[in-house]
Amino acid sequence: MALKHPKTGNGRCTAKAKTGDPCAAPALSGSAFCALHSDPMRAAELGRRGGARNRKRYEGDVCSVSIPASAGDVKRMMAETMAEVRAGKMDPKLGTTIGYLGMALLRAFEVADLEERLEKMEQRHELEELEEQAE
């Protein structure tokens, strides 16, 4: 059973906002509440609609995407992404995300390459030390 509230004298909603402040929206005629406070389910539905409208889905062919295994693969993928964004085939937000991830992957390849080179140098150094000790 709904509670009956008296009409407000100033025509404003008598409910409180989430912040604790009084709601600033005008009350519906014959009611003490605004449109959102008179029907709490309406606010939830409007929020769902707004959230669904803001979601973007990429409808591209994600099944044929290969995992980049080298810096050259990342370079090609980023070039393809740039072309698709410019042609309007890809959402720019998705292109930006792929760009950030591609840069992170390039850095990871660079670090892995440096680690590999350092390991080889350390192995050579150890061999040279063993040869010097054998002499």
C-alpha cells in the first residue's frame, strides 16, 4: 500500500536525493513526488536503457584474429587497425584500445629480447672465464 504524502507548497518533490539533499525536480501534479521518485522502477529502467545505449560491440571477424608473435606482427595489426578506423569499419575506442595493448606488447617483446641477449652474453662470459681458468 502506497503512503500518501501531502502536496508540497512550492511545487517541488519532497523526496531526498542520494546525497541527502532535497530533490530539486518539480513534483507531478496531484503528487508530492517527481516522476522518478513516484515510481522507483522507472529510474532503474531508464538507467538500464542508458547503459545499454552506451555499450559498443565490435561486429568484426574476431574468429580469424591471429595472436601477434613478433614486433612485425604487432606492426601489421596496428596498421590494419588504423586503416579500419579511418575507413569507419572499426569503432575509434576499440582502435585506441588495440593501440595501447599493441604498445605494451611491443615493450614486452623488447624486454624479452634484451633478456635473451643478456643471457647469451652471460653464458659467453662464463665460457671465457672457464677457458682462462683452464689455461
